[in-house]
Amino acid sequence: MTLWQAIPGQTYTIQKIVTEDEELNTFLFSLGCYSGEFITVVSRLKNSCMVSIKDARYNIDSQLAQAIQI
């Protein structure tokens, strides 16, 4: 399932990032978002969600959340 479908408050393990955009992959890697890393959905808004990765919080849009497989 994708990160967009995740239940807020639960921690998941990232399985893979599904995107053809190498720049996007590099950006996510710089945030600490890569296969095997834990990610928690803190809250979800209308078109974005707040996530916690390695003790940092980020607000990502729904398109990016749908590229992250958990």
C-alpha cells in the first residue's frame, strides 16, 4: 500500500519508492526516506500529510505520498 493510504499515528517500514524521477529519488533520500527506513504518518490534511522520519517532521503532498510504498 502507499503512504497516502496509511493510518495516522502508526509507524511503517518503507518498502520502495516508485518514481521515474531521479531528482525526486535524490530529494527523498536526503530526507532519510529510503527502503528499510521507518516512517510515521503524524496527520493527514486535504492534499498533504505530515510524516516523521528519523526524529524530523516533513509535510509532503499527496502525489509524493503515493510514490512511497509501505
